[in-house]
Amino acid sequence: MPEFSFPPIGASGGAPGAPGFYSGGGQPPADLPPLSHIVLAPPVGIAAVPLTPSYLERTVAPLLRAIEKLQVVCNLIQKKSEREVVIASITHRSPVMVALQGAIEALSLMRDMIIPWRRQNAERISRLKEQQISAEIAAKSAEALDTRARGEAHYSLADKLSAEAELTRAQANQVRTETKKLSLDLEKQRIELALSIIERLAPKLPSEERIAYVIRLLGPIEHISNSELEVIFDDPHRVFAGVTPPASPGVPSSSTEDDPYTEIQ
């Protein structure tokens, strides 16, 4: 079964389909951003799903939007000119292979800092989501018991339902307290991560500017760390075995010699 590997993030080259290749004819612009390829896969153990409009809107698009926002902040921190992050190509199946243009810094930060942070905190992130759901369920159960108690004609049964509602409400409040504590702890660690990102991008940035950029980084960091998708940067063959990689827009895949995806026999 054939396997495929990506060129490294931010690599450049002149072969058709290679990162930085310009297919518009003539000489390529000197400042054309190179392409970066990633695979967005379901979590390990979860079967691949079709790329439906709802899956694209609910799962894939929010992550790509977070990458775009992260790149915008990177450009601001490094005082670079504003550029759009462009989806140069995207596959029509899951796992999803995406070629992005103009997102090198964002993807490098994801690979080196944000995704490792997400792995280290995976258990707490999962526990936070579970606690938030549990608290909401308990609160709704308490409301339902209150409604039943108000409509009950027998006083003894109404009192029993009210007592159950009060107990359920207390449990919901306890879970909310634990959830808030865990959420604040994760937020503190995200702030530390954001500061580390700024230190990497612009170590001489004044302190007053860092505060503003930390605030802008927290949103993308949270969306990326909470995404259910696994992001693969340089080892896609383990999820993409047997799948023909997409050609770059306007460039036919006629030769494996010029193909940026190296086929391993």
C-alpha cells in the first residue's frame, strides 16, 4: 500500500506542486508565501467520517479559522504586512488534507508549542468538558423537578420532589465550582503559553505590547487546544495510506518525480 510524506513547513522549491510553486505563468512574485500542508484527522480510534457540509462547518472550519487568527497575531507581533491565509487545496474526504498559503508561523507554533501543550493537558481539557456537561444536565434536572413539584397536587409528593430538586441543584453548584477552578487553571496555563509564543516571535517586544497580544492569542490557542481533530504536520502516511494526495490548483500530477508528495514503496 503506498504511503505519502509532506515537504517540511515553509520549504520552498520550483517543481510543480511544491511549496512556493506559482502556477500563474511567467515569473513568480518574489514575496509569494510558500504552501504548508497539514492533515486534520479524527481522534485515534474514531472512524473517519465523510466531509459533509455540517462536519466542515462544525469541526474543520473553526480550526482553520483559529489558524488564520493565530497567523494574523503573528504578523502583528513581528510587524509584518497583513496577508490573507489562503486554502490552496483541500481534500473531499476524512482525514482532511489541507494546503495553506501564508500560515507558516501559525503552523510552526502549533507544531512546536500549542499541540504539545494540548497533549500535556488533554486529560484536564477532557475533564473540563465533561464537568461542564454534567453541571448543565444537573441544573436542567433540578428545573424539571421544580416544575413537577409545582404541579403536584399531593403535598407529600410535592415536598419530596422539591427536596430532590434542591439536592440536584446543590450537586450542580458543586460541579460548577470545580469546573470554574479547573477552567481558571487552564486559562492561567494558556496565558503562560501565549507569553512563551511572544517570547519566541519577538523577544524584545515591550511589556505593554505583550499584554495586548496575549489577549489576542488566547482565543486561537483555546480553539486549537479544544478542537477534536488531530493535527498532523510531518507524518501523514499513518492516516493517509492508500489515498492519492491532491494536486496543487491548476497543476496536473503527471509525474512522481515532480510530485512534492514522496511515494514510499
